[in-house]
Amino acid sequence: MNKDEVKGKAEALKGKMKQAAGDLMDDEQLHDEGVVDEAAGDTREAFGRGRRKVGEAIKEVGDAIKK
């Protein structure tokens, strides 16, 4: 897991917490901010996962060439 995946998970969690707080306090704006934060976190996590997969593929190609 790379730093983008970790930060994305943290941001998505922050968004879920904002949504829950918004629901408890009946604050629609806070809930909506949470939805945006969660989506941004999910996007960053997916970017990090893709980045990691590309790095792994490049390493595999490099290892195959060395043989």
C-alpha cells in the first residue's frame, strides 16, 4: 500500500465521519461536505492502487529482462 492509498482511505473515512455528524446534527451542508470528501478519498485511493499496479508491472518486466 502506498501513501496515496493510505491518504485516500483516511480522507474517505473523514468524509464518512462528516456525513454521520451532519446526519446527527441535521446539518445538510456538513453531510454534503462529507460526501465530497469521501468521493475524493475514494478517487485518491484508486489512483494510488493504479500507481502501485503500474509500478509492480514495471518491476516484473525489469525482472524478466534481467533473466
